Amino acid sequence: MTNRGRRTARLNIYVPDPGVRRQVKVAAAKRDLSVSEYCLRAITTQLLTDGERVDAGRSKLGRAAVDRARRFQAETFKGRVFSVSSADLIRDARKRRDAP
């Protein structure tokens, strides 16, 4: 299968709630999009939000930010590393934030 001359990959999504499936179909139809295109846009938006994907307009900005962060790290920590996992620190902070 081709899409605009490019080869496309298939992604199957199982939706246990038929109501959600209907909502997706209606939302896509309102925008005159196929369900596939609507879902792809939603997935791409979520990937951008999660920081898993950088769009072309933000890639230079992202590289500059990474370069500044690396310079800051080198100047501030001078090669020293944390003895605690940053993932653990983030997890603990989220637990404290979400605690009742």
C-alpha cells in the first residue's frame, strides 16, 4: 500500500468500547478525514506533547536547548554524576504531587 508515493506501515488499534470507535469515526467525518488520518494526527500530537517527536519547526530550537543544557551540566557538575537515578527522583516527585 502506498500513500503519496511512500510506503506506509500498518498499526492496528483495538478499541474495546464501541462507543469510542463511533466517536472517533464521527470526529474524523466532521473534519473530512479518514479514521486513519484522524488517528495519525492524534498520535502525532501526543508524541509531540510527550517529547517523543520533534516537528521540523522545533528541531533547531531543541538542539540549541540541548546544547545549553549540556554546557550548564559541564560547568555546574564538572564531570560529577548523581548517585540517584533521575527517573527515581521524577517518580518520587510525581508521587508527592499526586498524593491526597
